[in-house]
Amino acid sequence: MPAFDLPPTELARHRPAPDEPEDFDAFWRDTLAGPASGEPLVSARPVETGLRLTRTWDVTFRGFGDDPVRAWFSRPAGAGGSEEPLPAVVEYAGYGRGRGLPHERLTWVAAGYAHLLMDNRGQGDQYGCGGDTPDPHADAPGGPGPAARGLLDPHDHHYRRLITDAVRAVAAVRTLPGVDPARVAAVGNSQGGGVALAVAGLVPDLAAVLVSAPLLCGIRRALDLTDAGPYGEIAAYLSVHRGAERAAYRTLSYLEGVSFARRAHAPAHFGVGLRDTVCPPSGAYAAFNRYGELSGAEPRKEIHAYPFNGHEGGDAVHVRRQLEWLAAVMPAP
């Protein structure tokens, strides 16, 4: 697929007007102030993985509506004892993926970080090794896929719940033994990248955020450009429910990654493939170019583009860049 979005020179200065409702901040403030009956962490049970250089716990924490959300927490086994405080990486998985098995994601723990991989509520059946967190609130009108669940009202949408889970995952990891609560980074690719950006906009004291090929950025433009992936699910729903566009666009405006990016404070690292038809690159650039503009002082940020790559972006080359960048911003022991 050749490049189909804006040319690189235009992407570098792409700063569309914010598409956000006047009550955006109040909506998320009220959402995050919802039910929270106790400490964010419910349990952390050690599990045997067969890995001798990594220790892993099966974690449950309180998410949206106090729903139990599952996660894997891992740390290097030889990191000076279980109580040595380590910087932590909270990772959010891609669309349709669950937390899978604990040995699937070892990059960050192998680099010396504590690592929390959050399960995606109501997802996990499209690829990978499944998930363990149901979504008991997924009964509002909308399509069968997560991107269109509850599409007609922002209070009902799946991503309101998932983003709340993601914010509370940061609170949970900060209570785990051996984690330095002042040094927590949010990381994600695709849907996970969009969720990590939302966390960066809602948690003011993150140490860093790393996103690649982020979903939920430049949503309205993406719906005009592509029928692939999650955006295609939204388009498919609207092709049947003609006349529902206004309600859908209103809902999506509360989930817009560019709005979250504007409010972020943490140093940020972006990656994007310029031939990405799943998450068009103009969305990533819109978020990058407006990142931190409401924070009072522009945070450190950089973006890496891969002109001949699609949704895979820089793949392992980009991961190497992420590791080098985070080692400078939030070094592990």
C-alpha cells in the first residue's frame, strides 16, 4: 500500500483544530471520581512461569465501576531482592488482544524495569492467547466490536471504561512492592498507544509515555480515510444506523487522543508508519504536534517515522529506540 495520507512535509506541521466538547475535562473528572471502594490493588498472587530470570504475579485491581481487572506484574528476579524499588512500565495491549500469558511480553522486564501488562476488559478473542477480564457493562447500543460498543452515548462507550481501567492500573502499580511510585511510564501500540496517550493526559505525574501507531487520534479524519480495523467497525455500524453520525461523533470527541495529548506533561516518544491504513499517520502527528500544549511548559518529545512501513511501524528497530530513549529519561538500575 503506497502512502495515502498527507505528505511528510504536511504531517510535520499538521495541527488540526481540537475536536473536543466544552465539558471534556469535567466528563473525565467525573468519570475518574466514580466508584472506588478501597485501595486500587485487590490482590497480587505469585505464579510459576518456568522463567528463572523473571518473577511474576497475577494481579487484580479495581477498574471502572470497581470491576476487577486482571494484569501480569513482572520484575527481574536478580534485581537485588523483591523490595528494591524499580521504575515501572505499565503496558496497554492492542485491539482485540488480552493479557495472554506472562511470558509473551518480556522486553521491559528484561531491560530491568518492573512491568505491569493490563488486560483489556471484554477483549482478547481476536489474537494472542486470550484475556481474563469480562466487561459487565457492554450492553448499550452499538456494534459488536469494542470500538463501536456504546457508540451513541459517551457514558456508555467501551473506551470510557477501558481508559478508566488504564488510569487505575497506574495507581495499582504504584502500590506494588518494589516499585518506585515516582517513576512510572505508560507504553502502548495501536489501541494501547491511544490508551497510553489518554493516561498521559489524565495522570499529571507520569515519568514518561511511549506510543506507536496510536488509535483514537484524529478520529474523524481517520473515519474519512480508512475502512480498516477499528475505524471500519465504526463505519460499518453507521452504514446500518443511518442518521446516527451526530451522536457517534459527539461520543468519539470525548475519546479523542489529540485532546488527551494536549493536556499531557510527561516526556513522550512516538512512532508511526507512514503507510499505516489502520491508524492513519496524520492522527499520530496531530497528537504529537499538539502534545503538551496546555501543560504550561512543552515537554520533551520526539517522533520517529517509517516511510515504507504500515501498522507495524518500525517494529523491533523502533523498540530498540524506545529502550534507548527510556534508559535516558527513566533509567533502570
